[in-house]
Amino acid sequence: MPRWYFEDFTPGFVLHGQGPTVTREDIIDFATKFDPQPFHLSDEAAKGTLFGALCASGWHTASMCMRMMCDAWLLDSASLGSPGVDNLRWLKPVFVGDTLRFTLTVLEQRPSRSRPDMGSVLGKQEVHNQKGEAVLEMTSWAMFRKRAADAQ
Amino acid sequence: MPRWYFEDFTPGFVLHGQGPTVTREDIIDFATKFDPQPFHLSDEAAKGTLFGALCASGWHTASMCMRMMCDAWLLDSASLGSPGVDNLRWLKPVFVGDTLRFTLTVLEQRPSRSRPDMGSVLGKQEVHNQKGEAVLEMTSWAMFRKRAADAQ
């Protein structure tokens, strides 16, 4: 049985996790596939922009946040997926050499009305860099099975 | 000079674009890197879930939407990046063999108060599959330079 179930995500519950140090190759590889805007492909092109230097696509940062959550707890949970995200904000660029970490804080826990074996959890995710600057913030819903359902 | 500037994104303006057909390798490659939940890695693991078959990570679908926008118009625009996304919703799973297309509809156009050479645009993005089903919907802000600024 997984470690984390719907019942565990009470409001105020907090989980932390560490990410990798972001490399130039990571940034360029993701951008080449999904977001080939010049400031995600080279330092030269980024110099004249608001970013100032090569930085990760915002979708890359969000995807790295997902991976950090998977590694820290989500793969050991009764996760049923997510219907969506509210208010995703890219607060600072993620540069080559940045080391990311995340914090998840549970905001709301809502049992399903139609499915007694599951429920939804609203969580606030924050990603910080090694300087303590917030680079990404979002609130998202996720669905989990109940422990009580698996235990039957 | 790029084709699309802040001035072009008047409320009601619509742009369309086509995406690729999603392969098993695409789905597994993205999931292995960023979202290794079992239902994004194999049909077998997905069978017992709400999805029923191997499906793309929601972050993969959002990233494919970004790529479709880049290919259709964004790389030929005076884009300055995006501060964030409101209300991202994953409405249906994206399966192997699905062919995606997107529609962008401009909702709001807001000149910057502090920077007369730029402005922000609120757009609604919808991604549909080949059956016409909406798989992703979001509204997001993007910043663009003004044509008037480049023309000086």
C-alpha cells in the first residue's frame, strides 16, 4: 500500500523536496522540443531581453516541479491525477546552475460526493532557487484514493 | 521585424495551429524525465486507473500546446515572455495516436503603465484532439513589445 492517501492531506500539512541543479543542456533540450523562443536557447539571444541570460522555459520549470513532487512523495501516494491548476505564476527566471527545491502546503481537503472511495486536495506549490527566491508558485487540485477504501 | 506585436492582439482576435500526432515514445520520454507516474509509463499500469490507457502527463500536453503556439505564430512575434497562467484545466487524457490542434482567443489587451513600449495580453488557449474533444484549456498572460516602439 502507498504511504500517502487522501486522509493524510489535512489543511496546513506541508511536504518538502529537493530538485537537481539545472544545466545548460537541460534548458536547451527542453526548449528545443517545446519552447524554442530565443531566450531559452542561447545566452546571446537572451542578453537583450528582460531575462538577461539563458533561462528555462516556464513549462520546463513547472515540469521540474512535477518531478520533484514525484521523487519526494507523489510516487508513494494513492494519486489519481489532477484536473488542473489555478494561478500558476513564474516569478523569477530559472538560470543555468540554479538548484531548485519545492514546498507543498495543503489548503483544502474535499471528499468526493459521487465517489466515496476518493477525494480532492487543493495544494499550494512553491519552487525556490538556492538564493531563497521564489521562482514558481501555483495552487492545484489533485485526486487521491482514500486509505479506508484500500483497506477494505 | 516580427509579424505580431502587442497592437495586433485586440479582444476577439483568434489564431489557430496544428500539432503533431502524439507517439508512445513521446509520452514515455516526457514522463520518464518529468512525471514518472505509472499511468504515464505503460498501458498495463494505466488499465486500472481513471485513464484506462497510457496517457500523456498534463505538463506534456501543456508543453505541446506551447510548441504549437511557437510554430504557428509566437516565434514570429515580439514576445517578451509570460508572467503566468490562470485556470489551467486538463479536460481529457491525451492518448497515443491523438493529433492535437489549438485555438488562441484574445480576451484582454492591457498597455503597460510603467513601460510605454510594451503591454500584456490575456488569451484563452484551447487544445482539441482529432475527435474535436477539448483536452486542455487555460487563460494566460503574455507580454509583447509595441510595434510603435520598434518602428521608432
